[in-house]
Amino acid sequence: MNTDRIRSTAETVAGQASCRTVDQAILGYVAQHGTAPTTIKQIEPWAKGDISAYRIVKGRAAGPGC
């Protein structure tokens, strides 16, 4: 069993899940405000967990796993 490869795969999947979380938070913000957010701080109320490693680029999440 290659534990390094399994760990790498698990980290990639976890990062993508967080990326999806940020994208969903962006959609929540747009639904309420009618405009796309420009900073992660603006979408914190719509996201669970630490999203500080992410940023918003052209209205979409950017960061680990994106």
C-alpha cells in the first residue's frame, strides 16, 4: 500500500471540497446582493470552516484544489 499516494489523493479531494464550498458561498452572496463578491471576507457568513487560503478571481474560487 502506497500511503504517500493515498494521502496526496485525500488532500486533493479535501481541497476540492473546500473549493466547492467557496464557490457555493459566492453564489449565496450573489443571490443576496445581486453582485459578485470581491474578497473572501465578504463570503465568510456563507462558508463553514477556514477559507482564508482562498481568493476570488473573476467571480470564482481560486486556491488549493481549484
